[in-house]
Amino acid sequence: MYTAEQARAYKPRLGAFEYLYAQLGCRPQDTLHVSASPRYDLQSATDLGVRETVYLNRGYEPSAPHCHAYEVTTLTGVAELLGF
């Protein structure tokens, strides 16, 4: 597990995401990013080059289609997108 404290950066700052990708040894475009917050997660992930993004819309923030590829309302919806 990696924390924002370890990264010394908090969302939506890109440093938190860059730290994570460095720790995982992968590129943003090779990942799927799932979040319930377009404002604090999905926009940053999109800015870094994540192509596959899922907005888990729980009704707390408005949809932002410009920063996510898919939108679901449950974790079951995420699993279905992944073919489970």
C-alpha cells in the first residue's frame, strides 16, 4: 500500500499519482483508474495519460464525461466492465 504521505503530495496534485506509478513500475497508459471523484482523481489521471478511466458515480459529484471513459454506479458495474 502506498500513501499520499509517502508521496508527499495530495490529490489532485499529480505528484501523488507520479509517485504511485514510479513505485509500481508502470506507465499511466497501462492502467485502469477507478474513482468516485472526477475532480480529485479522474481529471488528474486523464492529465497524466491514463486512457482507461471509470467513474463510479455514487451521486455525490456531477458526471464529467471529458475525463472518464466509462461510468458505472456500483462496484459490480466495474467488475462487469472487466469481464467478471
